[in-house]
Amino acid sequence: MGARAVLGTTLAVACAGAVFSFLLRHKDLFWGETEECRVRGIVEASKLLVDQAVYSTMRRNLHKREIISPSQLLSFSKLPEPASRAASRAADVMEMSVQEAMRRAHLRSAPSGPPTDVLSEDLLKTIAHLSGCQPYMLPPRCPNTCLANKFRLITGACNNRDHPRRGAANTALARWLPPAYEDGISEPRGWNPRLRYNGFPLPPVREVSRQVIHVSNEAVTEDGQYSDLLMAWGQYIDHDMAFTPQSASLAAFGGGADCQQTCENRSPCFPIQVITLRDYVPKILGPEAFGQHVGPYRGYDPAVDPTVSNVFSTAAFRFGHATVHPLVRRLDARFQERPGLLPLRDAFFRPWRLLEEGGVDPIMRGLLATPAKLQVQDQLMNAELTEGLFVLSDSGTLDLAAINLQRGRDHGLPGYNEWREFCGLSRLETRANLRATSSNGSVADKILDLYGHPANIDVWLGGLAERVLPGARTGPLFACIIGKQMRKLRDGDRFWWENQAVFTEAQRRELGRHSLSRVICDNTGLSRVPRDAFRVGTWPQEFESCDSIPGMNLGAWREAPPPEDACGFPGKVEDGDFLLCEESGKRVLVFSCRHGFQLQGPEQIACTRRGWDSQPPVCKDSGRLPRASMVSIVLGAVLVCGLAGLTWTVVCRW
């Protein structure tokens, strides 16, 4: 009897276990939990983790009375504006959600590969929608007005009518090769210390910087041809074209660990166009590579995607860091050093020096008369950048070389050999191959001792270590990548200055007369400059009077109605202005008002055979005070009330 009871109990437990197991596996059949419900739960949990990490970072920063960490200072200097911050948060949420969905898929069937191979397209679209990423992936609405056809939008959107997001702000960088992540999602190469590449682990980026890239300030070789302004211009246009927002959180999304305090692996205008492509890029690429990769302008091509690529912004255009001089020279009107040489580390985030030590002009003279640092394979980056970046306290420094290497891995850039193959260059398989591409065999040996195999080398380091092309400042790989990107930026730009639909022949001729030297003359107190500002000049022999430097005649942009026109121009618009453009073959005037005024009447009027089709609008005071005035009134009222209360207290006590 007892045995039967035990057997019955055992069978009952087994049956109950089977039933519960079935219910757990197929609970959506009974309780209606669909795949979308599970995804929604994953995304909501990811949002909570991301927001907690951001809040933790904000709370930690508020408790600090001063900036004591170089990495915190760098983070503050790169804080994105609200639209970019929202896009960054959405990207963080989507990444975490995809990681969790992949983890659950691995638990079920142990699949392998990138998310697109494991998760369905519908599932990824659902995650993109719920995370907030989808609005940044959909094409924006493009205004169909004559102004939108004549002028570029400030965000760069709608440049290409068929693909409005190409080249726009808050749009993902272009990938010319598939990404290389260890988990197929976001884990950078070298994340897993047990993983081997061609039989070798990837070296820590700081160790690569210390053994291969770092050079003392005293060992720097100066460029005998080009000035420090060549380096400064490159940095200027780089930050203008490719400045990716970083996460608002410095805390890990799981557990809240401060990513600055732990070593754990947790995820947390037209003259410019002229100067850049005519004067700057040929000096960087050399004449042969410029002709091969950029070539002459043949007009706007809507099939070309001008979006800045990942490898350009993260690796190739960072070649300029190897041309940064360790010293800042400030020169007086006679080009004598005054108040003296300034180490670069003492110039970072110190704008007070501009106010107290002579202003901008001494620095500009120094840029014109100081040779740039020459990119030499065994002198890649000076100590000011590898040992003294952003030093404001005793809490340590940053290493720009290590940052560049890790940035490339974080962005999923494939290795050096993949990019050489992309550019039609031979793959490197042996030590002899690597030594042949570099002008310094000992540097090639150091690199291979760290990486083990040429295919493992990070693309930024591999490009820097190549032998520089004749008449250039880069090797063949970076010349290829930079040249391809510059050509795409030019040919895929509907508003490129050489496009005959943008400017008249007279206007293009005037733009072609402009130069960086003229810009310096017009915007600084300098009266003498080299004719080519990028070539280092010797004072006073190679400096010319600003009166002899040609510039633009803005008269070419003067708007006047054609002789046969029956409309002419209306009179001056009080507190407003108008612009002339064409729409459907008709001349159109588009009106706008100054801040604080509202347009009353039509925004635009068109010219007909009988004259303007409507009376011009007027600008009326909106009756609303500017925000600054409202703030002043509120603060004034608070101050008056406070003083009144204080007076009443004093009088009553007396």
C-alpha cells in the first residue's frame, strides 16, 4: 500500500512537472503573451537601465564641486545638444534590447552570427520602433519651397531628394565594410581576452601607444614645408564633418559601475569647400593620389552617398594627430616670441590665456610661422598628447593614441588588411611584407611583436606606419580612404560651389579667388601673411601685405531684376527682409521678420506679367517679450520682494 502511494505521488509530480513545463514554453497560447509583448518588456527594461545609468552619472557629477578627471572634462566638452542626446539615448536602448533578445535566442537554440542572422527583420523593426530609433531611420519631410531649392538646410537633410537623410546631422556614419564586433553587435575587438586572432590576442591599446607611438617632445622632427595651420585646418573640418555624440552616461547600464573607475568590460560654407579641396587635400594626398581618388569635378551625381564614413572619421582623418606640434608659439607683430613658448598641455581648456596674454593674433602668427610636426614612423605622437592630454589636476591624464585605437575598435572597424584590400592594395601576411610597406623596419618589428600577425593590426596604426607617398603627408591606405571620402562629399553634394545650378559663372569666379590667407586678413589684426597660409613662411621675406592678397567681390551676388521685368523690387520691409528665388519659372520673393516680429500677409509673392500677384506683407510687433526680458522681469520681481521682506523684518524688529 505504501509503495503504491509513493508510486502514485511520483507519477503525479512527474505529470505536474510536464504540464508546468508545457505551460511555461507555450504560455502565450493560454495567457496571450505574444512576441511583441516580450519585446516590449525587453525594451522597457533596457530604457530603465539606460536612464538609471544617466541619472547615476548626473548625480555623481553634481556631487563633485570641480572637474577633477580628464575623461570627465572630455565628456563635458562633447556633451551633445538635445536632439543628438535623444538620438544617443535611443541608440543605447536599442543596443541593449538587441543584446538581450540575442541572449534569449542563444538560450533557446544556441544560434551564432550577427543580429540580422538570428533575429527576424520584423523583430528588429519592432525594437527600433519601441526604442525610439525609428524616427532617426525614416526620411524627414523636405520642404518644397524655392528657398529649400536654393539654400542648404542647416542640418544637411534633403540634400538628396531621393535619400533625404544622406549626409544629414544625427544620421549614422556610413560603413564601407561590414563591422567587426566579437559578439556581432557591439563588443569591440579585444574585448574578450581569451579570444585569439590568427593565434594571437589583441594587445591593450595603452601598451601599443607606449611601445610604438609615443615620442618625447624633444625628439620631434619639424616639417620644412607646411605650417602648423595645416594641422589646425584639418582638425577644424574634421570636427565640422564628423563629430559623433557620446553617451550621456559614464556608468555601466547594468550595476551602475563608474566606467572611469573600473577596468571591467562593461558597455556603457562655400569658401571652406574651396580652401579644403583646392588647397588642403592635395597637400595631404599628393598629386598622384589626388588625381586617382578625387579627380576633376564632373557635376552633381545623386547616386553618390556623401555620408561621412566610419573609417574616415574614426581612423584615416585622425592621421593629423601625428602632425600636432608639442609647443604653442605666440608671436608679436614683429614675429618675435612673446610671452614665450607654451607647452600644449598648458593650453588645453584655458581660454583665459586669450584674454590675458595677447588675444588670437599672436596664436595665428605662431600657426603661420611654426612648422607642423612631420609624420615620421618612429615619432608618431608627442608626449603632450600621449602623457599630458587634458591635465587640470593630479588625477591623471588621457592618452590620445590609446583613445584613437580604442575608438576604432569601439566603432567595429575591421583590421588593417581588410582596408588595404578594400583600396586595392595587397594584403600583408609576413614580417617582410610589413617591413616593405614601412620606411622604418624597427617600427614594423615592434608592431608585429605586439600584434603577432599583420592582419591583427588596428587600421589607424597600420595607416600611420606606412611609407608616406611622394609630395604627400599620408601613405597609400589613408590617401585612398581620405580621397574617396572627399570625392563623395563633393560629387554627392547638390549645393557644391562648382555646381552650375548653384552659382552664376561670375560668382564661381569670385569664390575661386578666395583663400585662407584672405580669410585671415579679413578677420584678424594681421596685416601681412604668406600667400599660401598652409606653407610655413619665413618672416618677413615670405609674408605679403594683405592689400596684395586677392579676395571676393561680393558685387557678384547683388540681386537686380532683369530689364524686361515688370515687377522690380518692393520697398524696404520695416523690421524684416526678403530673398529672391525662382519657382516654376517665376521670380519669387520670400519674406521674413526679425525676432520679436510676426509676418502679416503672404510669406511669398510671385512676379507675373501684371506685376506682383499680391501686396508685400508687413512685420508687426508680436507683443511678446523676448525670453531674456521675461527672465529679467521675474528676477527683478523676486529681488524687489526679497528686499521688501527684509525691510519689513528690520522695521518690525526695531
